[in-house]
Amino acid sequence: MARLEDEFRNILVSHSSPINSDSLMLSSSSSSHLEVDEDGSSSNNGNEEDDQQEEEETDLLKRSGSSASTGSATVRLPTGRGSYSRSTSSIREIELIPIESVIHLSWIARRMVSAGYLRECIQVYGSVRKSAVDSSFRRLGIEKLSIGDVQRLNWEALEQKIRRWIRAAKICVRVVFASEKLLCEHVFDSVGAVNIHEACFMETVKGPAIQLFNFAEAISISRRSPEKLFKILDLHDALIELLPDIESVFDLKSSDSIRVQAAEILSRLAEAARGILSEFENAVLREPSRVPVPGGTIHPLTRYVMNYISLISEYRPTLIDLIMSKPSRNATDSNTPDFDFSELENNKGPLALHLIWIIVILQFNLEGKSKYYKNAALSHLFIMNNAHYIVQKIKGSPELREMIGDLYLRKLTGKFRQAATYYQRAAWVKVLYCLRDEGLHTKGSFSSGVSRSALRERFKSFNALFEEVHRVQSQWLVPDSQLREELKISILEKLSPAYRSFLGRFRSHIESGKHPENYIKISVEDLETEVLDLFEGYSATQHLRRRSE
């Protein structure tokens, strides 16, 4: 028996090298699923070593036929000098040990078991094959990390490991574990002992399987933060795709714990995603920055939130099944915006309502931030810029636009147009007020004479106000070029005709007196040119330089 045990071990050891592409069965019409980063680019943006490993893993999946295939399972059993393989759905079982050696192993196993060495046979087989699985794990980049180790990693390193885990997990379940199970069946099928192949399979893969799924479990129970949402959803998608394969490979009574662990991880990942979305809503509402952004431009919070929900909309197929309840608000909390969902609920699901709610609380926060501007016109310009950015982000994403819907999009469009109107009133009403006729006539009648002194004061007031508005607003920003031009045109449509008419009526009164150049300092053409200088974000120095030119 000792000699047979040594022979059994030696045969196993001689064929215990990790799975490599050369050992895999070629499969026609196969493809691999490439992971995609949040910015839409391929995930192989790491260093050359990561790229090479990804190519090897992709090749491994391709050669083993990672994509689902049609047709029934095909099995070639170890009879004679043939080979064995079996392919069902996305699972690809491969030949780990040559058939001649499998037959020899089976012969030795029968004799050891019949002589009462069942336990020794299982231990030898499990220890050697587990080492082979561990070697395959190392080649796939799966590290032995405890849950604590995973939770201590910084997020950048963890993102890379999640991408690698998703690729490797597919190979582990569909190729490595499935092939180990098939090998156990063929080595021990004719031994006669009840469930010995199950015992050997679990002796081989239980530790590695726990190691594999512990990583996903650590992610599912880690501290929640907004940046983790999309990788958690990637993990969730990968695991839900793998679940039928896990149930197929671990269909034995002794492997119940593996199936249960996978299902529980899936449930915790779903709960983590829901929790992160809820915490993100609160974070947007409570974002505390009080320093106004220079020039009333788009707030970093607006960019972050809109990019975030654009990505959320791309995960709609996953999240629509996870987000089952509509957002809730505390009606007694004055720090929460008042919003009536009733008019939207008829044709909007819970996920769409959550996205709309995020936009509502973003605008609520921005309204609060706008109050930190001392200039009322700049406050309205800030709201206009941010509301316009929100609208453009929605229009630029077909998925997001479909979820938000035209009804709420029209409300948002009205919001930035209203802010533009309020800005023009706050910024230009005093300038336009200088161009009225009231107060210039000596007897209060339009047919009466014009008071030259009052007219001179009016021109001086206009010049001073226009110069101040131009100086200040040249430093303000409207980053969207189309909106910037539309706003300038809208200002000129009111200001230019009013100034031209005022000059036409009263120029002669000034030019007939002394030093008219002290009062009529700007032509209509110059006025229009200076308005076209607005909203470019010039510094005070740049403004003076441009004026001197």
C-alpha cells in the first residue's frame, strides 16, 4: 500500500502544473467579455505586466470557449486511448491529466480503497491537486488575501484587483473547478466507494473556492463610498452571470456551503449598491463647501454629480432590478427640498425617480451656495450656468435622457432660462434706467426743452455704470460657448437699440456744448464690442490690458 500510495502521488505530481493555454482544448466561435472602465475605455490600461496577464487570461477563456454555446453536452469517456472533455453552456472542462495516466490512477485508487486506504487516497489526491489549483490561481493573479487584507487596501489598488478578479473568477469556475470535478469523476468513477469523487473534489477545491469568494465577500461588506458603486455593480453582474455555473459545478450535497456563500455575497453586493446610492443622495444634499466658485462658473459638485448619475444610467439593466423603492424625503426637515413626485410616478420607475431626486437635491444645494455671492447678478449667473450644464448632460446621454424624461427636462430647461432672465434684470436694469427720458426735460413735458446739466449727469452715470458692469462681468464665466453667445445677443437686443435711440435723441444737445467727449465716451459700435467681451473670465489685469488696446 505504501508503494501504491507513492506511485499514486508521483503520477499526480508529474501532472500538477498549472493550467496554461497550450493545454486547453481549442474552441471555435469563442469570444471573451472585456471589462469596461467607467470612462468607457477598455480596462487594460494598467502596466505592461497587467496587459500581458490579461491577454493570457483572455486567451485562456477563448481557448476554453468562454462564450455560451448551443447544443447538448458532448462527453468522451476514458475508454481505450481516447481523450475526455465535456462542454455544457459556458462551462469548459478540459483534460488536466492524459487519459493513460487517468486510467492508471483509477486502477491504483481501486486497490487502495479496497484495502481500506480510502482516507489516505483522498488526502494524497486532494493535497496534490489543491497545489495544482493554487498554482493556477497564482497564474491568474488571485492572491491569498484575508477579508481584513482586502479592506485595508487603498481604492486604486482595489479597483485593479476587482477587474482582475472578475476575469479570473470566470476561468476558475468555468475551467479550473469544472475540470477538477470532471477529473475526480473519471479517476474515482469505478472505485466503488460511495461519493468518493465528491470527497476528493471538495478536498481539492473547497479551500481555493473559499479563497476566491472571500475577495468578493470582503468588497460586499467593506466601508461604503460613492466611488465604489460601479465596481460593486461590476462584481454583482459578474457573480450573477456566474451563479448558474457555480450551481452546476458545485451541485453536490457536500458543496452546499459554496453555493450558499456565492448567493449571500450576491445579496450583500445588491444591498451595498442600494446603500451607496442612498448615502450618495445624502452626501449631495449635505455637501458643505461655502466658498463661491470664481466667476459663477460650473461648480465641481455639479460636474461630479452629473457624471456620476450618467454612469448610473449606463448600469440601468442591473440597477433597475436592485432599486425597488422610490426615494423618500423627510417632510418636516427644512433642509430637504420640497418636491412632488406624484406627477412623475405614473411613468417612472424607482431608479428614474432616484436620479431625478439626486438632481433635485443638487439644485437645492446649489441654490444655497448661490447665496454666498455678494453680487445678485452673479448669483443668478451661477444658477444659470449650473442648470444649463445639468440639461446638457442629460441631453448628451440617451440612457439618462430616457430615464429623466421630457417632462422634467422641460422643467430644468425653464430653470436655466429663468435664471438668465433674472441675471439680466439684476445686472442691466440700472444701466438701461439711465437711458430713459424722464428727468431730462425742464418742465416735465416731452415737448419742453432739455436740461443740459441733467443730460450730462445722465451720460456720466451711464458711462460709469457701463464701465463698472463691463469691468466686473469680463471676469465672470459662461463656459458653454453657445450659451455665452446667446446671452450676449440677448443683452445687446435690449441695450444696443436703447443706447442708439438715446444717442439719436440727445447727442446734439451734448455736442453743441463744451467738451462733448467728456460725456459721450462710447459709440454704439464700441458698446457692442465691449458686451461681446463679457463672460470670458478675464482677470482684472487682462481687462485693463484689453481696454488699453
